[in-house]
Amino acid sequence: MAAPDEPRTRRGPGDAPARSRPVGEVTRGTTGHNRLRRSDRWTAAVYGPLLVSADRPLVVDLGYGASHVTTSELFVRLRRVRPDVEVVGIEIDPVRVAAARPYERPGLSFARGGFELPVSRRPTLVRAFNVLRQYGEAQAWAAWDLLRSRLAPEGVIVEGTCSEIGHRAAWVALDARGPRTLTLSTRLAGFERPSDLAERLPKALIHRNVPGEAVHGFLRDFDHAWALSAPYGAYGVRPRWMAAVERLAGTWPVATAPPLGGRRRWRLGELTIPWSALAPDERPRP
Ligand SMILES: C[S@@+](CC[C@H](N)C(=O)[O-])C[C@H]1O[C@@H](n2cnc3c(N)ncnc32)[C@H](O)[C@@H]1O
């Protein structure tokens, strides 16, 4: 396997990507229409101003899978925010690149590559969904490092995981300094308890959901806030979610003001919290 922490060609962070084998490995290509709608909506709301202010913003959708569809949807959604944004879907499997190429149009293209991001200029935004979950925990951290080194100066990465049809998701936003936030997002119909979202945690956190780690304490307290908010359930799941998040914000640094927090975001079944509140005790060794 092409270990993400050992790029085949050693380069400085500012160097142009060399034409060597892509960094990473081909994994399952599962994807689907609207699977990433929740994170697209959040990205447009939270990082829309970044795209608007950027000079010639480039967005990379890394590991788009067996179909062009989530990249095409991201393109349409981000063009509403920044009409000249360019989006490149990058996929390590050449067969999947060939299958996506017929869907290219001005501003939207597809190319073969890996974590080294073989694009012509530094991206303002990199989205990678359901990609790192198929790697080891240390490899996921190394991939974060490599991706961060490729960003434009103000650039961000949105890296996450979701359920088969996207009703439940969790994602981390990172910039050049490291991970900044974790967002949980769920369809509220059929929702039972916050800790059910644990199975969607990104790779860097999923193995840390054990007693003694911050993310475990957070989900435990969220479940408690959810239980105490049960009376709001008489009005529906949404009021109960909002009450639980507001209660949780009393003891955890949950974002309570736009663009990351507040009732407008919470009512979508979302919650964002600084990464620093949940960071694992120590980074895994390679
Ligand atoms: C499960 S699919 C995810 C598809 C889409 N992002 C989604 O969430 O619906 C994961 C894809 O990531 C690709 N992949 C894995 N590692 C990669 C890498 N280092 N660079 C580019 N693509 C990669 C795999 O080949 C696979 O097609």
C-alpha cells in the first residue's frame, strides 16, 4: 500500500506535485446522490465567505468514488456562493476518473491523484468524505498533515464520514494549523440518542470513544442532556435536539453563534464544537 505518511516522492510543501504514483490506495467506491448534502450545506454557509474573498478559488473533492455525483453536487452548491469557483474531483482509481470525465464542464474537472493533490494551484478548500475511514488511524493523521501542507494560506479541509445515504454525518474542519472543529449532523426523524452518532466519527476520533478520552465524555454528557430534554419531545424531535444542544453548551464549548452555531444551525440537526475540546490525549504513533 502507498502509505499516506510516506509520499513516494519527497517534496517541500510549496513544491509543485511531481508526476509519481498517487499517494494512497484504491478503496471501496460507495457513493450516492445527495449523500453529502449535509456537509455541502454547512460548507457553503461556513466557508462561503472564504470562497467569496479568495482569489481564483480552487476546490478539490478528494476520493469522490464510483460516480461523479457528489463532486457535481458540490460544484453546483458552491457556484451559488461563488459563481466562478473551480472544482476538481480527484480520485486514485483511474477507472473512476474515466467514468467521471464525461461529466466535466467549464469549472468542473476530474483527475487522477491522491493525498498529494496534483492540481495546478493550491486549493482554498479540500473536501474528503468517506475516504480516511478506510485507512489506519496513524495514516489518517499523516494524510491530514500532507493535505494541510498543500492548502492555500487561508485554506481549509473538510474531512468526514457519513451513513450510507447521508442521514448521519460527522466531519472535522482543518486549516494549516491543524484540526479546528468537529461537527455532528443528523436527520432528526427517527433519531434516538446522540451517542448513536459515534459510529460516524472520523477516523481520528472513532477509536477514542472510550472512557478517559474527551470525545467519550462529550457523547456521554450529550446523551444526558438529551435525556433531560425529553419533555421537549412532546413538541417534536427538533425542539428536543435544540434544547439538548443548548443545555450541553452550558458545560462544553459548543458553538452558540453564527456561522458555526446558534439556533439556525441547531435546527438542522447540527452541532459544532472546537476540536481542542475533544482532541485525543495523544496522537497515534505510525
Ligand atoms: C467510499 S468512496 C467515497 C465517495 C464519496 N466521497 C462519498 O462520500 O460518497 C472512497 C473513495 O476514495 C478513494 N480514495 C481512497 N484513498 C484515496 C486517495 N489517497 N486519494 C484519492 N482517492 C482516494 C477510493 O478509491 C474511493 O473511490
